[in-house]
Amino acid sequence: MTKITYEKPVISKITAGIPSKFGLPTRQKFIPDIDGIPVEMIMEEYGSPVFVLSEKTMRNTFAQAKQAFETRYPKVQFAWSYKTNYLDAVCSIFHDQGAWAEVVSAFEFQKALSLGVNGSNILFNGPEKSEEDLKLAIEHNACIHIDHFDELYLLIKVTRELDKKARVAIRINLDAGIYPIWDRFGFNYENGEAWNAINRIMLAEKLDLIGLHTHIGTYIMSANAYAVAASKLANLYMATHRKFDYWLKYIDLGGGFASKNTLKGAYMPGTETCPSFDEYAEAISNALISSEIPHENLPVLFLETGRALIDDAGYLLTTVLANKRSTTGRRTMVIDAGVNLLFTSFWYNLGVYPTRQLSSHLEESTIYGPLCMNIDVIRDAINFPQVKTGEKLVIERVGAYNMTQWMQFITFRPNVVMIDLERKMHIVRKKENLDTLTSLEQNPKR
Amino acid sequence: MKITEDIKISDNGFVFNSRTGDSFNLNPFALELMKNIEAEKSFDQIKAEVMEKYDIDDLSFEKDFYEFCALLKHHQIVLQDNPLDFK
Ligand SMILES: Cc1ncc(COP(=O)(O)O)c(C=O)c1O
């Protein structure tokens, strides 16, 4: 006699008056494979946890972004934001598709050079540039985006000493009608500081002012904020022309497009609420084209899009270690991937899914990482089916910032695997081992 | 383990606790276990029947059963002995 399939006993309290959020379908989504390769197989080969990157998704996303802008504006240039994910394999794919490099430290600058990026195709942002860093940038003819007056005067001094010209732009902060205003970076538009900086630079013999830059923030859900920013930069662009009879070359609107992740506390999922590339492109292009700038003098539009280009391409595969009940009866689950690997879990309600159809009965659960630390919570509240230990799970949309902001803590950082267009798997960053870590240490003899 | 008198269980898995006013849903297997608990069968007896009928090993079932019992206590559906009695 064949036996009946067992299903774990479940009792769930009925809470009247609280409808399930968004009336979401009770059908549980599951992710059996990535680009056609079964999740099980990837984990057998490369262990658990393991980050997986899809080259196909990266290329498709980039192509969508590019098309959205290029069909609306004549001159567009993306610069890959290194800090978002500076694994060589990732940067190489974006460079291969024509992106320049956007870097914020000497380390990132050198990484871009080592990948064969021409120095003149590097935008050097950020408040941290030492005298040595500035020299490096000048030697390579990079575009230096000046953050503050101290940097501007240091740069004047360095160019005099080297007797070399530097190509520069200024970072501008402005009120784009959104909160918070990132006014800690760059020169302010509204109080005239940015205009003063432009005037000072135009007087400096060895500084070639070629662009205006702003980065209004990250995960900006309002396309209109970009239109406001673009118009303000267009005003400065025209003012510079009127006063100095000189056309700047570019306007750089930075990054900040929202990825489809869902912010903590958001009522609707990010897939429903985030503007598309088309909406951002429409807002920005309209603002520039309808500004006072004559068509033949329109600047090149630079974009330093980070998270929106890579988040979707990254997955973290993980294994269930334990199921528990808290003292309040709440279901909790421990998985083998913690917040040390998922910096973005502090921001987002990351999507966690099984690899196969499990029981249709979902129970509100908390998902903990494996760290022996109270803060290690991947999801405080997620409707999840019952799973046994050893069950494989997929965390999606983790391509941005996790593989750069991760922390080596308590255990090794795992393999990062990339699936190429021919569905071949490659390790693009090896799992750490004891040697990786101890090789940097020195233990004084006593 | 005894289900309290305040509990009403319907055949479609709806549970009502008239003392606390709480109501609950049971999945089919949980309902079957409740019926067995109501009938005051012992754990060993229940386990034997379950193993006979379902595709499950004894340890997995034991783990699930006691987790389920802990929830029944938590929701005051079965009587809770003094947990510090260490009987
Ligand atoms: C100057 C600059 N450009 C681009 C980016 C990329 O931003 P995002 O990932 O939000 O697109 C950042 C991120 O903070 C940044 O500081």
C-alpha cells in the first residue's frame, strides 16, 4: 500500500480585520533555477551559501537602460558605479557594453585601470582624494569631480606643481524636491556656492572645467526629482556659457534609480512602485531638451546608475539550518546566510523563496541568519511555507552593494559564481579560507 | 495532555476558544492530530498510526508533534502544566 504524503501539522491564529497585504496571491513563488541551471546543482558544485550572478540579466538590464535614454536623448554615456559591485567580472561586462568607470577612491581607480579602462574614461568622485590620488588622476587624464573648496585649492596647487592641466567637474547638491537632501557632498546650488566654485575654476589656468555633476541620492522613487535636478544643472550650464562664452561638455546626473527591491516599511512591493528606466529617461530628457540650451550645444548626459543595473542579476543561495518557535509561538527559521553577507537586508525586505512548490500553507515567520548575534535578521516577517532543515532557498535581487559592503565576520565569505551567456558557470570570487585571512595578520613574538 | 473545555473544533478544521475569544485554522493533518489528542490517545499510539498511514519517519514526526503541542499550549488550547514542576 502506498502511503499518503505527509504534511506537517499547522495551526494558525485567525486575525480578523487584517487582510493579507495587497491581497497577494497565496500561491508561493519559487525559483527552481537560475538561467536554466538548477539551484541544487549550483549549490552542489559551489557550496552553501553562494552568490550567483547572471550575465544575461546584467546585459539585458543594461541594454534596457541604454535604450530608454538613447531613444530620447542624443548623447548618453553610462559610467559604472564601482562601489555598487566592483568584482572584476562584473565591471568587465559593463565596460564591454561601453560603460565608463565611476570611482570614489584610489583603490577603485586602480581597479578600473587594471581592467584596461582608459584613464580619460574614469570619473573620479567622492570627498576622499589625497594629493597622491589627485596626481594619479591627473597623470591619467581622468575627470576629477571636485567635492569641496579644500579639494579645489589642493588641486590648483597640485596642477601648478606638476605643471599639468586637470580635467574637472564639480559635484553639486541641490533641492530636487525630495527628502533627504544630500547636501554633505559637493557645492550647493541654491545658495550660490556652486556658481562661486565654477567662477573660481574658470579663473584657474590649469583647470579645465568640463562638466557638472550631481547625485541626488539613492533609490529615488520620483522620476520628477531628476527633472528638477537636470533643469538646475542646465541653468548653470547656460550661465557658464553666457559669462565665459564657453560650452561645458557634460551634465552628469549620478545614480540613484530605484531597483525593484521593496524598501522596509513600504506597503507595496518595489516591482509595482519603482519607476522604469523609460520613466526616468523621459523626465530627464524632457528637462534637458526643453531647457534654454540650444540643441546643437546639448551636453553629453552621463549616468552613474548602480543598483538598478545589477540588483536583479544577483542571487544568494542558502540552506535552512533550523526551524524554531519563539517564546511567543512565532515560527522562526535559521538559514546559513547572515547580514554580514547581506548589507541590503537592513534596507530591504529581500525576497526569499523556495526552489520548489512546497505546502500551500504559509505561516508568518522570522528568518534569522547563522551569526551568533541578535541583529542577524534577514526578514522579520515573511509568509513562508514549512520547510525542513537542508531545504535550499533563493534570495533574489542582491547584486548591488552586498558584494562590496559585505563583512568578513565569524566565518568566510562564500564563492561568487557567474553564469555566462552560454550557461557555463565560473567562480568569479573564491570562497575565503583561513589563509586568506591570516596572511594579512602578524603575531608579535613574545 | 487534555484539550480544555472552552475549545470547539469543527470538522473543517476551525477552532474556537470561547475563553480567550481566539479562533484558529488547522490544516488537515493538524485536525487529525487534534481528534487523536481529543480521544486521549498516547503519543506512542498516535505515532504508530501516523507511521502506518503516512510517508514519514519517526523522528521527523516526533519533532513536528511536539512543536505542534507547544503551540497548542501557547494558544491555551490544551492545559499547561506548571512548566517548572520538572515532573
Ligand atoms: C556619486 C555616486 N554615483 C553613483 C552612485 C550609484 O548610485 P545607485 O546605486 O543608487 O544608482 C553612487 C552611490 O551612492 C554615488 O555616490
